[in-house]
Amino acid sequence: MYRFLLTPRWWGINVFVLLAIPFCVFMGTWQLSRFEGRVQDHRAATEQASSDGHETARPLDTMLPVDKSTSGRRVTASGRYGEQLLVPGRELDGRNGFYVLTLLRTDSGRSLPVVRGWLPGAANAAEAPAAPSGEVTVTGALQASETPGSNGAGAEGGLPAGQTAAISSATLVNLVPDRLYDAWVTLDRADAGMKAVPATAPAGTGLDLKAFQNLGYTGEWFVFAGFVVFMWFRLLRREVEFQRDAALGLLPEQEQEREGEERGKASASTAV
């Protein structure tokens, strides 16, 4: 009854099944490992954020460039405050407001964007406290340059003079003449009555939409593997029923002729 498995049609079906199942399992396992990696990164970033507030601040230059291991770490830098910008559309404690961003010109000749604090309401330069004058030393959490859509960074253009949507060297280079660090710092303690802006985890370490997409793809690949097995058994059962009906003479004449031809081909291939 199962000699039909030797026909070219079923050889093709079986080869496809034997290749498809391992591929689906491999892809599902890979997507699961991506999700588990993001979970681990999120756990490490959370633990680092909780411990960074108590660690000794290190010189800025020793913590560059910013990566997953240095993002959020406490750093210190000295210099003189220069140009000040506002970063509108930033939420803190469920309220909308803006960051006060001031460039710190260091002895290296480059300027470090420093978020001195947050204020509620629409961005207004008149409400932003002036930066301290003279030589200052700042201490805060090191952060990587933002990209539009990350960490609340906007993508809108056409902002008024003195405002920027994202805190990044690529954006600020078009607004100020300074040579910039590819990083920024949010102060541990905000200046002049403003609220301190908490550090954020580096991109790709949170349980964000991409992480749950990996988890969803994991389920999809395993479902595909199960679907392939289900369809193989369904086709096998259908073929067995067809063979049984043919043996009992329950098929129409045309179906019987086709069955006879297939049996002849199977017998010929077996003999060869």
C-alpha cells in the first residue's frame, strides 16, 4: 500500500519535508537566541544603571567611544560652558517639557554636549537658566549620540533657532561651529532648579518592539515546522485512503486508469 512513496512525486515531497523541518527549527532557535540575548542585555543594562550612580566618576576620555559597556557610566569633564540649546518635546515623570543643553568646551579643543536639566512646558529660551561662568567640572552619565526616534528624540525639522530635535554630533554639527564629541552627558544633579534627566540604556539592550518581534518570529518558525509535518501526514493519509478505495474498486474509471499507470511506473522504477 505504501509503494506510492517510491514515486517521483513523493520523493520530491519527502525531500522537501526533510529539508524544511530542520531549516524551520534552526531559524526558530536563532530567533529565540536573539531574544534571549536582548533579555540578557536588558538585565545587564538595568544592573549597570542601578550601580553606576554609586561608582566613582572616571575621566571622559577614558570612557570613549561610547558602547554598551560604557553607556550610562559616570564620567567627569572640565571646561567652560559655551553655546546653549534647547531640546523640545521631552517627557519626564509623565509631563512634557524640554532639555537645557549646553556645550562644554574642554581643554582638548572639542565641546561636550551637557544636558544640565529638564523644564516643563514648551521650549522657551527665557526660562532656561544661564550656564555657570568660568572653569567648571561636570559629573554625569555618559550617553551615546541619539538617532531620530530613539530615547524620545524627534525627527522633525524646521525648529526655531537655538533648538535641536536630537542630541547627536551629526545634528549639532550643523548648528554650532564647535568640534564635538560623539557623546553627551546628563548631569547627576541638575543646575538652577531644573530636574536631572536620568540616563537611558543604550540602543538594542531594551525589551523593545524588536525584541518581541524576535520572540514572535520564534513562534512563527516553530509553527511552520509543525505545519510541514501536519501537511505531510495529511497528504500521506489522503494517498493511503485513495489507494484503499482503488483496491476496493470504489474509484471512477478514469481514476482507476490513472492509478494503474502510476503502479506501472512504480513497478518499472523498482525493477530498475
